[in-house]
Amino acid sequence: MHYWKKSGIALAVSAILLSGCSVFKADPELRAKRQPVTLDIPADLATPRQPGKYDIPVTKGSPGTVTDKSPVLVLATASSSRITDEAEKLARVMFERNDLTGDLLPFLIEQINRFFVSDNVTVNPTGSDNLNFATDWIKRYRTEGFWFWQDAVLLDEARYAINIEPRPHGRSAVLTITLLEHRYFNEKQKLSVADARDNEVQLLNGLINQVAIAEIETAVVNRDREPDVALEPGMNNAGEPALITPQSLDVVWSQLEPVLKQLNFTINDINRSSYTYYLSYSKPSRGLWSSLLGQDAPPVLPIADGDYQIVLQRTVAGTAINLLTKDGQPLAAETVVAAYTPFVAAIKAAKVEL
């Protein structure tokens, strides 16, 4: 008898386990009627600590308005510009000196003036250090009407402060834009705190873009500018004729190879320890297409086709470029002097500085 009872209980338990969690699901109405259970803590026991990690703090201030658009971001499009830690709250960017900016502060002041002149806005310095400025009223218009009946309606106008904070080392400076005054002619054009910051950042991005344009202009000028050529005919340490450059020996060694290619030398071997090139020379010929395209004729050296050596040597004035025969004998002085002009043309064509 007991065996069957136990078997029945086992079968019932097995049926419940096989049925899954659906057996324990309560009716939705019953779940809605359930109330949270509050424990009655005896007076002689301490109340357990309640976690407050997700409690919403009580605020005394009045609720503010939340903007329905993303904030305008500071765009560091210039190669010299860097985003600062305060960029999320302030219209601020850092500029660093590089080869395209040159001396940083005069460069930034020049770009500020160029930017506002293009928009017919006056900028006045507000301090004796020439690092703080205030703009005149910058106006915004909206075009209304159609074709010949179009009219520009003034929406609002604002004045801004521009502050440049140079770092003590002089290689970087922080530029900040701050809204000074805002006048609106329609209640909808009134600026909130977020809108004011967006306007400041938009003006700052315009200035950064002006700096980027100036950097590109400088890069183009540098690319097209002929390199400085300081090469001159002279004497090496042994009193032999050579071409002398004020550049250091390592600099000349690193830059001479493209010059040799412009002169139509073929490099057969080099000896880095003795700064020697072993070369073959053949006079270049101007091709048909070069003539048709109006390209300059390649430089021609006053030497016969054959094998030669070029050896670099340190001198008091810089570096001597020695032109030698294949046996290591120096070329005649008149030949070295006549080679000066083709070497200068090849240096300019290779865009190196020797």
C-alpha cells in the first residue's frame, strides 16, 4: 500500500517537472492584484539596509528645457588644430605651431582678420596685448518672396569675443569664442543656452576652416617654390677643385642620389663608409614628347660618357663634392667649374637643398 502511494507521489512530481514553468504561471489578474510584501521588523532587531543605487535624487530646481537636436561639434579640420578637453562645453580649440603656420600668434591674428574681412565684419582689439578681440554685429538674414520680389529679412544679430591664450613655451595657443550680446527680432529667434553655444562653435569652425585654407595655400607655395641652392665651386681640404655646399656630410649623402639621377648618372655601387659613389655617365637626350610639351632640356655635364667617382668630404665650410675619374683622380678645375650650372639645375629639378 505504501509502495503505491510513493509511486503516485513520484509520478506526480515527474509530471510537474516535465510540464515546465507553465505550471507556476499565475493568472494575469492575480498578478495585478498582488501587493508588495512589507516585512514587519521586531522592535529589538535592526532594519536591513535598503540599496539606494538606483534611487532618483530629489531636486529642488525647476525642470529645464531639453534641446531636440544634437549639439554642434568643434571640427579641428586644420592640421595645426587640436580638440581640447573643454570642447563639449566651450567653443574652444588649440592651435600648435608647425611648418605651415610659422610663428603662431601672428599667423592666427592674420587669419582672424582675413576671416572677418571676407564677411564684412569689423574686429577690434580689446586689450593692449593684441590677443583679445570683439566683433561688430554679425547679422543673420532670411530670404522671403520669389524672384524679383525677394527680400532679405533680418532675423537676429550677435557680437562675439575672441580670446587667444598662448602657452608659455610659445608653440601652442588656445582660441576661445564667447557670445557677448544677442539681439533678436522674433521671439522664436531667442537663443537658449544650448543655441548660444552652437552659434559660438559655428563661428569657431569658420575660423578653423580659414586656418586650414591658409595652411593649404602655404603648402602649395612651398611645393612650387624652388629650393635654396647654396652650392658653389671651391676647393676641398687638399686644395683640389670641388663643389662646396654648407650642408652637413650626412645631409648631402641623403639628398645627392636624386640629383645624380637628374644628371643621368647610373649608380653602379656605393661605399657608405668612405662616402663614395661609383657611377657611369651618358649624356641625356631630349625626347620628342619633352620637346612637344615644352619641357626644359635635361642638364648636361661637360664630361665624356664613361665611369666616374663622386666622393663626399667634410670641410670647414660644410661638405665638398669631389668629381673624380674612375681611377680616383680629380677632374680639371675648368671642368668642375663648368659642371656647377648643370648641378644647380639638377638640384632644383630634384627639389632638394644643397
